[in-house]
Amino acid sequence: MVREDRFLNDWVDSPPQTNEVRRAAVLIAVGQVLASRFGLPMRLSELGASGGLNLMWDQFAADLGGKRFGKSDPDVILTPDWEGPAPPDADTVVIARRGVDLNPLDPTNATDQLRLRAYLWPESA
């Protein structure tokens, strides 16, 4: 730690960049409710988007209340503890997505890749 003092101090001086996609289960449920109620296409906006993973919630699937919602062939399937009724069935359509972050990271940059990976939860890595 003494040898890497400068690196470590610089590292902890930056706010964390959380990339927890399990939060998208709630976004999938809300998307179902909004699509069912209004039937309109959605424009997604996220403050503090970090890696932007949760802007892609419509590309995931979630098992909610005994039913699966979302993309039929997803790379990510979320299985949160869900209590209560399942959300309504609806077709969610996302026509735009935009995220902003005070400290945007470039996932193609090796240093930024390391930082993004460091903020993944151990069970998600």
C-alpha cells in the first residue's frame, strides 16, 4: 500500500461507478405498468448512468411474481425476490435512451475498464 500510495489515493478520490443490473428488475416492472397504462413508446433518461447498463433494461428479462417479462432471448435474466402480484402484460417499446454522468468512463479505455470492473458486485463478476 505504501508503494502504491499515489494510485490508491487517486482511486478513492473518484466517486464509485456502480454497475448493478439487478436494479433493472424494478425498471422492467415499471416499464410493464407504464406500457400497459399509456401504450406509448419510452425515452429513457438516467442521471449518474455510470456504464449505462440499466439504460438497457428492455434488453433483459425478469421473473416477477411467477411470470417472465422482457426480451425472449436475453443475455441477462433477473430473478429477484418478488412479493405481490406480477405487473401487467404489455409490450414495452424504447425509442431513445440517454445517460449522463459527472465522471463518464470509457469502456474501451483499459484504465476505465479496470475501474468499471472493480465496482461490480463479486457475485456478478
